[in-house]
Amino acid sequence: MKNSLKPNALLEVMAPPEDSESLHPEPQNLFELSSIKGAVLKQLAARSIVGVDQFTREEVVELCRFAAFLESVEISAYEPLVGRIVITAFFEASTRTRTSFESAVLRLNGRIISIPDGQSTGVKKGESMEDIGEMFNAYGDLVIMRHTETDSVDRIRHNLRVPLINAGNGSGEHPTQALADWYALLKWRPELARSTPTRRLHLGILGTPGSMRAVKSFLLMSLLFKEHISQITVISEMADPFSDEIKERIEQAGVAY
């Protein structure tokens, strides 16, 4: 597979100068040590991405291996999303997350219906999330949604029949941010992809997992790699940054915190 696609020239352009001290882990380190398990990735086809709990450790590892492969080749020439329409529905203001998704779709030659402001939708005149989910079925092949309300994902999925990517739901989760964070960690230390640890990490997390969705998702995904983690330290302005649910999950995983 690696030889059938062109190397990505952007990697050479974006790499730091030779005398730079910048950390720039090579993506090849992640997929050259072990072949990508296509059978695992096929299980994810057409599935929604709603929360961390839907993933196994093996699925996260194989997704990151595949991401490393895509980062190392010029995939856009193959137009994998040609003919597909992606709806980016952001009922909560966002710049980085929305543009990162839209950029990815455009680079893969997909098309976008962009809703950057929820107030421009029928919500303003009383339409429910269930109504909007039914409408989206007719116009797109995938919905990427961010919303201020935690139950918004469940409500839109009541009628939605196309896959949904949760780009943040209130104080709930932000699972794709956790995937991106763990992709960075796996590129930095590819041995984290192994089932048997060679050295264990002490993770420091700045934030409040009890109320911050990106921090919560990252911490929950970290527990999938519990064999590689000796301790988790959370630095927060809150006296008790953990919710009862998060405490219970960490204790069940047997990780010191």
C-alpha cells in the first residue's frame, strides 16, 4: 500500500530546519513498525463518532497508524471523498474545529454545506434537534456537529440516519480532539501502540475533566492505554476537578491519580 501512493511533499516543506530544536516526530515511525490492520478499520466504516467509550484500544491504535500513513502520502490526488457532501453544523461558535474539519473534507475533494451559526437554522423559529436530524438525512452523507447542549447528540440522532461526528456537545465529550491528541503521543512514542509497555508515562493534564469536554475525552481515552500509564496528574483551578464518574473510571482502571 505504501508504494502505491506518492510521498507527501508537504512533509518536507513543513519539517523544521535541521538546526531547529522543534519536536517533529515522523509519522512513518508509527506504521512502519507494524502493518495497518485493515480488518479493524473496516469495522469503523459508516459508524458515528460520538464518545470515547465506543472505541477499543486497538481501534485507536489502527486509526492513528492509518492517519500516519495518510500524513506520509499525497492522498488528495485519489479524491476519496469525491461526490460526498459533509454538513458542518456548528450551533456553538468555533474557528479551529470547524475549519479543521472543512479543510480536511476539501483536501479529500468532498463538498461542504457549512452552518457556522446555529441561529441561522430553523432552531430560531422553534425547530427541534429531532426535526433538524430528519432534514439533514436528505442533504448530506455525514454530519459534523458542535452544540452547546450536552444532550444534543442524542436528540439529533433520534431521526438522523447518516453518520454523525460529535465535535463537542456541551460539557459532554470531544472525541476527535482526543484522537488527535493521542495521535501526537503515538507519533512521539510509537511503543505506546504495543500491548506490552516498555516504559510508563506520568501524564500531566492541564484542565478540569469534570466539566471540560476535551479534557474529559482525552483522559478517558488515556485509560485505554492504562498499561502504559503509571500516574495521571490533573492541574486545575478547581478544588475538585474530577466528577464522580471520572473518579470511578480511573479507579476501575487501576491508575494512580
